[in-house]
Amino acid sequence: MSSPAAETGFEQCALASGLLEKEQLEAAKETLRRAGITPASTTRYEERLAEVLVNSGVLNRWQAKQLLDGRTKFTLGPYRIVDSIGRGGMGQVFKGEHTVLGRVVAVKVLPRHKSNPETIANFMREIRAQAMLDHENLVRALDAGEDGNVYYLITEYVPGTDLRKLIRRRGPLRMHAAASIISQVAAGLQHAHDLGLIHRDVKPGNILVTYDGKAKLLDLGLAGPLGADAEKDPRHGRIVGTVDYLSPDHIRDPKHPTPAWDIYSLGCTLYYA
């Protein structure tokens, strides 16, 4: 009787991760065996095994890629990371799920390799700024924490796509659809401005649009205070944001932020739409 084949690195990571059960792994291996594929018959056995698990719905492609790369930890605090949503200049955003409540959320992470006193302080300011806000057209903060020196922000998960991708895929919006999205974002900005906060990075890529046309502004990574508190901002006097959407006032007089900066950027966004 032949002894069972030793587990590959991918198999060990898959089982250690808790993403699947041993029975599911064995079923995928049996599928390959029936097709005449074994670790001895191909140098790509792990990739083929991962492909079977993805095709059967046990794993998604992002999870399979992480396991093939040798990763086994898919949790941050009480949240399970289930997929990748996107990557920004200072962080990554994942789709997550609370392990007890089952609530689906978005998880913004400050990666370890980008963590230093300045970036951590900036991230904490973003967390506190987002926690101030509560409006249907702004992505709401739900939680935040630290796990193994990894800082993370939990926000509501918004199914849909950002306005930039939507327009690239479908082309310019009809006038009514564009006006609806921009007016919703304007309402969210009014709420932030009323609380003494300026966004400073309003652009199509920072506007999420759901499948039924609901718009939500996200990413307060460059947000800062208005009025007398503006001088307390570490970025005070600096020109920050996305060049194509910067207002002339912002460039000419960066020491005196006003709500008009965001309104100009929103106007540019309407033009793009």
C-alpha cells in the first residue's frame, strides 16, 4: 500500500488559514487525481489545486493567490479578511466580515512597511475625522483598531463601483444621473463643512456609486479642519490633493482652507461625469 503524499506548502497554508476544511481540500485533490494530475506529474500542481478550489467556489482568486504566496493570517482583530477591494497611496482596502456578527465591512489597512510615526499619526487623524461624520452620502466609520502593529479602519461596505471606473466602463453619464450623483455628494460635503472639516480630495475615484444610484464620498486621508483650527493641521500651508481637481484658491493661498476648495473639486468631477 502506498503511503499518502506529503502535503504541499499550499495545502499546509490553506489548512492553517482556516479558509477551508480538510474534506474540501481532499475533494479538490481527488478531482485532480481523476484527471491524472499529481504532484509528480506537473511542476504547477499547487496552482492547479488552487484553480480547482476557486472554480468550485471554496476560495476566491484573491484568497488563492495569498495562500500560494505563503500567507496564512486572514484576520485583523475580530474581522476576517475575505477579498481585496483596492489600493491607495497610503493604504489597502479589503472586504471583511465580523467573525461574530457576520456583518460585511470595508477594512482600510496601513501596511507595516509604510508605518512610521508620521503615517500612523496621519492615519489616526483620518480615523477620528471619519468618526465625526454621520451622513447617508458619506462612507461611515464603524470601528478601528490595531493588530500586530497593523492599524486598520472599519467602514461600511458599499457594493458598487467608484465613479471613475463607472464612467470609463460606460462612458459619460446622462445629465439626470450625473446631477443626482453630484447633488448627493454635495449634501455629504455640506455635512462635513458644517462640522468644520474640509475633504481636500474630492474626485471621481473617491465617490462610490451603488447599483441603484446612491452616491457616497469616501477617503478622508487628506481631510483637515476649517477656520481657526486650520493651523493645527500638520499639512497646514501645503498643497495637497489630486492635481486635476485642485482649486486655484487652494494653490494661491494654501494657508486658508475654505469649503470652496471642495466645491471647485466637485465641479470638476461633474465636468468629468
